Amino acid sequence: MKKKDMLWVLCVCAFLALLVAPPTAPYYRAINASLPYVAGFVKFAVLATLGDLLSVRILRHGWTKIPGIGWRALVYGFIGMLITLVMGLFSGGVIAAQSTGLLPFTGSSFATAFFTSAAMNLFFGPTFMGFHRVSDTFIDLCYSLSRRPTASEVVSAIDWHGFLTFVVAKTIPIFWIPVHTLVFLLPGEYRVLAAAILSIVMGAILSFAKSKKAS
């Protein structure tokens, strides 16, 4: 393992250690409870940005500076705030639907987690993924064109066929619904953190697939 690879691992481990280590975990839980949006912003801004760096490392076989990484981190932070809200909305909504008989298996934690994951990914997932694809493309074009791209240029630069047939049609049922089912079995204060970690995992999987296909 190269020095920069080790540095990346140490950065991830250090950040996670601050959140789960006994001396600092109480502070994390307190901040997560009193300032959930701030906590969600920080978790995604840090971990998802580190995930982007790893994805580029896998694709290019070396650590490379990502244009607009600061803007991307801000977008990830905003996504973290959205995820914080959406997880609470769908979790509460599914529990309410089960209690009124609109969904079955009331009292089953696994069923509740599965229904929550399925509802969130099917109803919110495509919109969120589309937003992220547009924001990433906008940032890429800003740097490649050295100017602010038009909406038409951003939309035209996106492979919508691949987005719909792979990202939406395959990753949601095969990856996101199963893994988010496990996430919703965790205590509430660790769900957004787990979602941020999963963004790293998914980015690495996709990058390995692209790298293998290219080779």
C-alpha cells in the first residue's frame, strides 16, 4: 500500500473513530440530537468527498486533484442534510402506515426497515440521484469550459440512458434497497453515518467496474 493510500485510510479511520470511540461518542450523539442537519452536513461532506477521491484513485490508478472538490463537498453536505430529513420522514411514515393497516407486519423491525428502505429508494432515490448527476455535471463543465454552462449543456452532457437503465433500474433494487434495510435496523443516530459510508462503498464498486471494463 502506498503512502497516500495509507493516508486516505487513516483519514477515514480517524473521522469514524471520533464518532464511535467511547471518549468522543457522547459528544457525537449530543450534536447529532441537537444539531442533526449540521451533523448530517459534516458526515457527508467529509466521507462522501473522501469517497470521490478514492473513486478517482481507482479509475486513474493514482491520486489526482479533483476540480471543484470544495464545491462538491458543499453539495455532499447539502445531500447529507436532505438524507437526515428524508430518513426521518420515511421511517416515521412507514411506522404510521403499519399502525393504520396500510402496510403489514406491524411490530416486525425487519419489515419496517425493509419497507422504509424500499419507499425511500423508490420514491426519493431517483430524484436524489438525478440531482446529484446534474450537480456533478455542472461542476465538471464549469471547469472544462471555464465558464458557467447553460442548463441545456448540462442536460445534454448527461448519459440519461445509462442513468435510467443502470443507476436507477439496477443499483436501487440490487444494492440500495438491501443495504439500506440493514441501515434502518441500526439506532437512529448512526443511520446517516452508515449511509455516508455506503456512498464510499458504492463509488468504489462502480469505479472498479469502470476500470475493469476499460482495461
